[in-house]
Amino acid sequence: MIHPTAIIEPGAQLGDNVSVGPYSYIGNDVVIGDNCIIESHVVIKGPSTIGSGNHIYQFASVGEACQDKKYKDEPTQLIMGDNNIIRECATIHRGTIQDQGVTKIGSNNLFMAYTHVAHDAVIGSNVIFSNGASVAGHVHVGDWAILAGNTGVHQFCKIGAHAFIGMYSGVSKDVPPFVTTTGTPAKPAAINTEGMKRRGFSSEEIMAVRRAYKALYRKGLSLDEAVAAMQQEASEFAAVQQMIDFLDTSDRGIIR
């Protein structure tokens, strides 16, 4: 399962049934869970902890030191969950001591070719990064979000759960849950109706989210007025409450 040309440093820990392809490098302080597939020419450095069932394709760089000029080789971390797919030439960097010192990635994510996850990012589960999508340092991406091709997200921004970031969007403020964006700078376009249908949301909840979106973006209300209008349905529809909770914790302000 380990190709003879692969280099596995003595401090690395590999679980059961791990495959490592030709010319790959796995450094010290790397822990890889069971049933992972590491294709050829992959570089994994640590401290990094990678869960089970992950598939990392050729020329990906995982757990490398970050590109932040303040970084001085402190022993920061990457922590990754299970069953992630990391495609060709994707790059994922460890954290910095200016934040929590760790980049976190959940489970069941797809990072397509040439995607980038910068230092201290927190990526949920069931997320898709399409080809060329990149997030800067300290970005948080919620569960089930999709970043379309060549999306760029500014540092410290938050992308809400189930949001759909349209192709070539330049995101410089927070994107609430369920919202679809378009353009640069990213602007709200609609709710992610198709994504909600695929994930089993009822038609009633989808309609409630659509009404919340209209209050937030289509009625000319202030943010406080929009939240007050949304509160009327929050007790009945968890998705609307999820939107309100996101708005309450937004530091950069939302796209409007």
C-alpha cells in the first residue's frame, strides 16, 4: 500500500489500510486515519491530523505552513475530518497564533482542483469548493455551502450554511445562510431553493426563508426592521431562526 518511492518521516502515524502513491511525502507530526488514499506527488506536512476515508489527489499540498507574513514557524495545526475529497493541486494551510492556531475542516467535503483554504479557516461539512475557489485567512464556511468556480472570499468573512456563492463572486462581507450571490463585489441574488429541495427542506420552510430573504433584501427595511419581521416566523421555522442567529453574530456586516 506504500509505494517504495514515497517518503514517510519517522514521526508520521498512518492508520490501517492507508495507501500512499509514488513520490508522495508525509512529514513528521502527521496523523492519518484509516482507509485514506494518498495519490502520487502529494505533500502532507504537520502538525496535521487527518481523519479516516479521505482521498487526496496528486500534487495537492496539505498542512503546509501558511503564507501570512506574520507567521514565524510556530507549531500550529490542521485538523481534518473524514471522507473528504481533495483534488489536484489544492492547497490547505495550517493556522496561526494570531487566531486559534488551527485550520479546521469537517467531513464529506469536496475541494476541486486548484482550490485554496488559507490559515485559520473553519470549513464545515458537506461543503463544495469548485475549481479555483479560494478562501483567505480566518474565513468561516458553514455546512452545505457551495463556492462556485473561481470564487474569492476576503479574510474574516463568514459564509452561512446552505449558501451558494456564484461563479467569480468576490466576497468581502458575510453571506447569510441560504443566500445565493452573484458578481464582484458579491450581491444577493435569491435564496438557494434548489439546494434546499435537495436537502429535504419542506416547501413551507423554503417559502418562509424566501419571505425572510424579501424582508432582508427586497422591502427597503433597515437590518433591525428586517430582523423584527423575520422574528414572526422564527419560532415555527428553524431555518429562519438560523438566519437571524447568523445576522446577530456577523462582525463584518452582511452583503446587501
